[in-house]
Amino acid sequence: MPVIKVRIEGADEVIRALQKVPKDAQAAMRREAKDIATSLADWMKADARAHSRQAARASRSVREANQGFWPVITADNRSKLLFGSVFGMKRHTGWYSRPRYRRSTGDQFGPWIGFPGYWFFSTAEERQPWIQSEWHKAAEEVVRRWDA
């Protein structure tokens, strides 16, 4: 099953700084990171619902998950609509590729636009400034609380 992961850039510096604080502080930062990832996943779902019905259905699998120490955002392709709704397509696929639909002018998905796509990666890129500011706020709060 394909899984898409979005990693947040700029987190390495925060993680290195957090290695100097107690385990309780690391757990607090992990909770803050989970909240940030959950909010980002919710924004991705909202953008998908605004894009199309296929994207809305594919977005049901978007969630925050723990893989290792820090949360990640994952989406699986169980609905078989994820990649088409995110990146678009140049041709018909699945049942819509049968000969009887070859001359159909209808679109199964939007036109292919490639990376960053319509809603998954583009949402993460648009929210990057917010993500970084929230990471820094959370890290400063955790370090301030446990530094005293």
C-alpha cells in the first residue's frame, strides 16, 4: 500500500536543541508537534474537499501518525483516487479507460499538473511559514519552561 509522507523542514535544529532538555520536555514538544501535524492534516482534508469529490474521498485516509519519535502525515491509496486527485491525469484509467469511453470528453480527474499537485503537497507548502512559526513557538515555550 503506497504511503505519502510529508516531513517538515527546519525541525532538525529544534530536535537538536531539545536533546539538551529533560525527557518531560521532549514529551511536551512531541505533544505540540502532534497538534501541529493534526492541524496540517485537517487543512489538507479541507483543501481536498474544496477541490473535488474524488479528492474529498481520497482525503479520508489523510491523518497524523507516529513513525519514530516525531509525528508524520500519511495518506494511503485504498480508494485508488489519491494520486489522480493530487496530481491530475493525462488519460482515463480503470473502468473509464474501456473502449466505450475513449471518445468521452469528460474528465476522470483534473489535468495533470505534477508536483506539488492540487491539494496534498501544495497545502503543506502553503502552510510552511505557519508550521515553522508554530514549531519555534512550541520549542521556545518548552525550553523556557524547563530551563528555569
